[in-house]
Amino acid sequence: MADIINLLPEYLANQIAAGEVVQRPASVVKELMENAVDAGGTNIQLIVKEAGKTLIQVVDNGMGMSPTDARMSFERHATSKIKSTEDLFRIRTMGFRGEALASIAAVAQVELKTKKRDADTGTRLVIEGSEVINQEPVAMPDGTNLCVKNLFFNVPARRNFLKSNAVEMRHILDEFTRIALAHPNIAFSLYQNDLEVFQLPAAKLSQRIVAIFGKSYKEQLAACEENTPFIKISGYVGKPEFAKKSRGEQFFFVNNRYIRNAYLNHAVLTAYEGLLPKDSFPFYVLFLEIDPESIDINVHPTKTEIKFDDEKTVYAIVRAAAKQSLGLNNIAPSLDFEGDVNFAPLRPVHTDFDFPPAPEAPVIPIHAFNPANNASSRNGTTEIRTSSFSMPRATITWPEPEKFNSQNEDIFADIFTEAPEPVPAAGSKAMQIHNKYLLVQVKSGVMMVDQQAAQERILYEKFYTALQKNKGISQTLLFPEVLSFSPTDFSIVQEMGEELKALGFVYNDFGKNTIVINAIPADVPPNREKELFEGLIEQYQNNRDELALDKKEAMARAMAKRVAARLVNRITESEINALVDKLFATQVPNYTPSGQKTLVMMDLNQLQHLFGKS
């Protein structure tokens, strides 16, 4: 039988390697910008067109390369950053494998221009699909200018898997943000389709954070510093009141390299214990300086995952540093309490009537009567204060709803359709409790409704239908609202553009990272459009990242949750009944889209049990 194992051609081996290194345009941006940082550049410019699909260009003023090095840099496993096995465990540079440029050149058209600082002329190199087309001298300033054009031009299947320009641009912004945060001492700029997106001068870390995320972040930063013989920690943590529903703004850098580490994320989160609302996540940018020999960064193709020799010690120090930072800013308690502690401020209870304080009741000796006791017990007397009676609370355990996603809603719809719907009894009364809950009399007893959850279910189905039909009803604003966003948030607004317009938003671009809103959906209360959009962006990210929902589903959930929160107010009895009718007209009236209960039924037997009646 003939031999069947052959060596792969060089170009094919490079294309296979590119599958690990180059997943999308943002992967190219990461590799090229890290190379520019390693080259000692102090001013790095990123230029992209069509979200990197047609052009990714990185220009730096670093050390540059000789003609020979320029050619060698595109060979597989060719690098200037390590020379021995020992170097692999003392890595301080961003790159070290020598795979990136070879992989990029295998799936794109590449033009490199580079010049060393002591050279008279530079070198221009043109490569297409791993094949060198031309190399010639060129006049240029010191540094390197590398263009990557028509990514995946020779791998159509890979190109077809790329997302929309808005989605790909968001990933590019994520990579740019991480590198810009990691190196605040370097000036960075970003241009998309010839429009300036970022212009970041060299600055302090706090100034870089504000320049990237916006001026509102200035007031929420709490400095975090810790210096031990084992590890040095520096950076900032966010104040709890600014926490968000998504994890998108949490950054760990180990030796200036961005990493993802759920264990360390948990360490910071535990420092906020008792300070954050449920399902909220704080902002932080933390730098860990540690001996390179104590970590292993060569465990993942993108080098975003690392291993620590002593992970538990790192966890403890990170947690202590974050907790100390919050304590120094009078945010966290200085003591640990065994019980659950809620530090949220108490909200005053407002009533329609102001009652004078009740006078302290006199002590009245009365004969205690208890039919369950024997005769001897009836002879005793007990002193009580008539105003200090407190009724014992009856505990009723309700079955917890199973969590489900949108794919399960049809099943729940069938179940609830077959069950008889609670119908308010004739002449029944309905009331609102604390502007949050509704109490409605039904034939079998009483129904308690979470007003916000009910609104969320009703709005979700209305918004999802509008998205499916691509036709939402709008209400025109009396005065158009101009909203400005950070570049990252603006890219998400662009990503949501079609869905926003399908819901009923009418808006136009109005300059750099700015839109002007002319109309909003009919079900959305006017005013505070900026707050609505910010919450919508946050909720949309959370739904998309955590649940992997499609865009329409994520958008409908996000809109329903944000708008429902604004509709919780005092309503009349007729409005309560109308809301309940709308709730039971939905497909799944008993649950919100995320599986939270909207209502609880209590029949007469349960009510009688509360009062000890059989």
C-alpha cells in the first residue's frame, strides 16, 4: 500500500494556523497594535475601513526593521522576542510566538513599510496569500506602517462568517480599548472610514479611563493600590452606585497584558459583598505586576488566559486590595459580618395622610384567656401594652418557577392556555400596595401581581411583535433630543439600528458619536431619552452576552425591562383591572421573559389558614 502522509504546503499550513490567530478583523488589530507597542512606539495610529474588512492599517514611530528583518518577520516562528526556553518563562513583551504576521499574510493582502532610526531609507514589502510580490527601498519616516487589505480574500468561506460592520467594529473598539488602557503612557488614535473615533494623548491612567469611557467616570473612580513582595496591584475600582448589569467594563492586566480570569473577577466581586444590587457588576481597571516566572501565558492562542503558580494567594491579595480601596473611600464596612447585610439606604414611606404620633399606651392588667390552656392557666394575669401587639407572620412557601428561555415559551403558553384564567369576581375591588404590587379579588380568592413584572411581560410581547413585523408605532417628540455617546456605546447603537427603527425610534446621525431623536415608540414615556438609551445599551449587552439570544429577542427583552421600570407608578382601580386584562391576554402571563414570577394566587383556604381558621 502506498504511503499516504505528506507534508502540507507552506501556504496551506499558514492558512490553518491563521484559523487560530486570525478569527476576525479585531484579531488582526490586536496583533498589529501589540507589535507596535513591542517596537517601542510612543504614538500609534489605527486606521480601519469597512470595520477592517477592506483595510486595517497600523502606523507607529517605533524602532523599525531592516530589509532582512522585514522579510523574516513574515516567516513562521520567526521572532526577535525570545531565543531560548528560559526566555519563554520570562516574557515581558506582548508577542513571542512569531506566528501572527505569517498567519495574517496567508489570508490577506499585506503591504509593509518600515525604517530603522539609523537608516537612510526604508523597505517596502508586498505580500499576497503568503507569496512575496515585491520588495523595494522606500523613503519614509522612522517606524513601521503596515496595511492589511481585503481580509480573507482567498478564503471566501471565512469571509462569509464575518458579522455586520457594526458588530465587527464593536470588536475592534474592544481590542483598541484594552490596549489603550494597558499603555496610558502611549498616545493612540483611531480612524474609521476617515472619521476620527479616538484621539488619546499620553496621560495618567485615570485620564485615559475618562477619555475612553466619558467624563461621568471621573466621579466613580476609587484608587486601588497594594504592594507586597509577591505582587503589586494598582488601578481603579468603581463605586457601587455606578454598577451596571453587564460585565463589559471589567479589566485585568497582568504585566500590562489584558487577561480574562473568572477566579480573579470573583475576588473583586466578593469585595463588594453587601454593596451591590442583585445581578449588578462593578467597573474596575486593575494592573497586576508579578514575576513572569510565576505565571504561564502560553496556554491560549490569543494569550488572554494565564496560569498562576499560586492562584489562591493572588485571589486573596486582589480581594483585600479592592476591599481596602472601598473602605478608604468610606464605601465598604471595615468589619465583616456573618449575616447578610444590606447597606442600601432606607426609603421613607409616603402616605396620603399625616397622622400624629400615637401616645404610649398605659399598662393594663388583664386576664389572659387561651382556650387551648387548662383551667389553671386562666387565673394568671398578664401586663401588656395595647399598642405593642405584633401579629405573627404566617409563612407560605410557593414553588419556585423553573428558569426558561424564549425557546420554551411555546411550551409554557400551551400549559397556561389550558388552565382556567383567574377572572375578577363581580363587583371585585382592586388596590395598589406601595406603588409596586397589585391586589385583585378573584373568584377563588385573591391574586397578587408584581406591577413591574406584569408590565415587562406585556411590553415584551408588544415589542417582539413589532420587531417581527418591522413596524412599530411612534410618537413624535415636541423638541428633538440630541444624544452623545462614547465610541463603544455608539457602535452598539449602530448595531441595534434596524431594531430600534422597527420598534418606533426615529433618529438621524448628528456628528461624531451623536444622534438626534425625533420620535420614540408610543409605549415609551417621553423625557429622559438619554437614560433610556444608556439602560437599553447595557441591558442589550447583558442579554446578548449572557443568554446568546438573537438580536430581536435581546432587543425586545431589553426594551421591555427598561420601559417597564419607568411605568411603575400610582394607578387607579380601573387601570389595575385593565393591566390585569392585558397581562392575561399575553402568551405566558405568569412569568416575565427571564422567568421571574408576575403573579401569585392565594385561594380562600390559604387565607383562612393565615388566620388560624379551618
